[in-house]
Amino acid sequence: MSSIQTVWDFLRKYKYFVVLAFFAIVVGFVDEDSFWDRHKRLQEIDALKYEMRTYQDRYDRDTKALEALENDPEAVVRVAREKFFMKYPDEDVYVVMDAAQESQATAEHEESN
């Protein structure tokens, strides 16, 4: 019984501290809108914003390339020669690549088919 009395005396003596600590634990970690969950959501929002910027940059780059292909016949020839290794009938083409470039070009070619 003395241990219960000791706990009760501690709670009576530090009642404001105990209530404040309980509130901090509930608001900080336990509640569904806790500061911990809010922090995780803010990190997720930052990651999604970064991903959106990445996709927007890719969209802008691809839009410029598409516009160039629609308006510039030399761009069509350049893309055909660089990406699909096309050539004029009277010329020889030698493609020199390292292993990483070769695997990337093979993957791009397989995706386009």
C-alpha cells in the first residue's frame, strides 16, 4: 500500500507537470493529427512537389522536342540518325558506345517497338 501512496503523493505534488506531459504525448504522437503525422505528411508533400517538378521539366523538354520535330525537317533527320541509327543509302555508319550507352539504347529501342 505504501507504493500506491507514494505514486499518489507524486501525482498530487506534480499534477500540472503530469497533465502537461500527458497532453504533450497525446498531441505529439498518439492523436491522428499529431505533430509526428503532420511532419511525415509534410515530407511526403515535399517529395511529391519534387516529383511534379521533375515531370514538368520532362514534359517541357518533350514538348520542345515534339515542336522541333513538327516544324524542322532537319530535326527529324537528326533524331532518325541518332536514335534509330538510320543512314543514307550511300554512307557507312559506325556507332561507338560504352556498355552503359549500349544497354540504354537497346532498352529504348525495345520500348519503341
